[in-house]
Amino acid sequence: MARGEVVSEHGEVITPETPLRLGVRLYYYRELRHEPSLPFSETVIYRDDHLLVADKPHFMPVIPTGRYLQRSLLVRLRKQWGLPDLSPVHRIDRDTAGLVLFSVQRSTRDAYQALFRERMIRKTYEAVAALPPQLWPCEYHSRIEESPQFFRMHEVPGPANSLTRIALLEQSGPWGLFQLEPITGRRHQLRVHMAALGMPVHHDPFYPVVNDPPEGDYSRPLQLLARSLEFQDPVTGQRRFYRSQRSLNWPPQIEAT
């Protein structure tokens, strides 16, 4: 803590005086003997005094976790831009590519975090998956909780706590390019919902079964992309719209399995 190496899941530096908040995960900057290299880099598509919007590649974690520290998106951006107070306002999975919104300064951070807490921001994703027997659009909701395997989530009986809107954008043979709009923000929500509907996101290493590739194998990126963010800036009042410049493997050059 004295070295500033303990952070919350939102990137906030934790000190002995920081109030403990129920349900918030804490992480510490470990000293790693070997941190895997990543042959990819992020792109910053917007930066001002309050916001930074990064377009991240597949396989790069947003915050230090697991085997990654210096090569996490947060640490890379803090060093490259000289922004020690930089903090992610939200997160996407390491396996997912696309847009991540960062707060540049602490004084306006809560205003941007409130966009997500109060569902005042529109997030859209794109995913490649095998076509289901029927076509969409549809809304899917369920109750998602942590599974006995700590890195996975699963659906359980009970009142729904997650909602996703799904629409088919394009079709290519047995494959579909889908637009996914998470109305709620449960961990792995889109991946769990797509797998539950019988059309898991292509190359998903966790759902419906665990099939994590070995270290250094980047040949099967998860076909899930955080495509756009749209909201009214709570500080400036401007309407903001950002769109990822990355792309999925579409149409897939593979046979359906």
C-alpha cells in the first residue's frame, strides 16, 4: 500500500485509510518473474482533460490481473501518457477487443462512473456466432452469479439481474454477425447469454466449456468486440459517440462446427 501498488477493480489506489466497500475487488501489483509479452498494442482514439478512450486489442487485460501487470492496458496508458490518476470507468474482458473509457482526473471521476451505475450510457458490441434455429431481434434476461469455478459465471434460478438485447446484423452461411446491447453490466454477461441461447461467441475459451488456449497462442481471438459508446458528457454537456476501429473475423473463413 505504501508504494501505491494496491488498487480497486476501478483502478483507484487503495491506502490504509480507504473505506472498504462491500463487493469491490482489490488487486495488488505483484512482482512478476515472467510476464507474457503481447504482440499487440492499443490505440487512443480520444483524449481531453477529463476522458481518455482506448481501443484495445484482444488478449490484453484492462487492469493488472493474473499474469499481467506492466502490459495491462491501464499501466501501459499511465506510463505512455504520464497520467498517474488514470482509472478505467468500466471494464471489458481480457478476451474482448474494443472501447474502454478512462477517467483522467479524480475530481470528475464519479460523474463518469455514474453513467454506468445509472445506465445512462449506451454500449453496443458485435459478436460472431453460429446462427440459431430462429432469427432475432430479441431480449434475453436471466440471473447470473459466480460459479464454483471462480473465473466463470453461470445462470441460476431466481429473479433476473441481467438483460441483453440481441439483433442479427448480417448472415454468412451458417454464421451470424450479431449486435449485442447489454442493458445491465454483469461480468461475462454477453458470453453467458449467447452460450445459454445455444450460440456461444466464436472462439470463446470459457463458455459453454473451458477450452483456454496455451500461453502465447493468439490464433483464436474471441469474436466479441466492444463496438461503440454513446452518452451525454456529464461535465461538458456534449453528446459523445465513439466507435472502435477494430474488426472481427467476418465473414469467418471456417466451417461450422
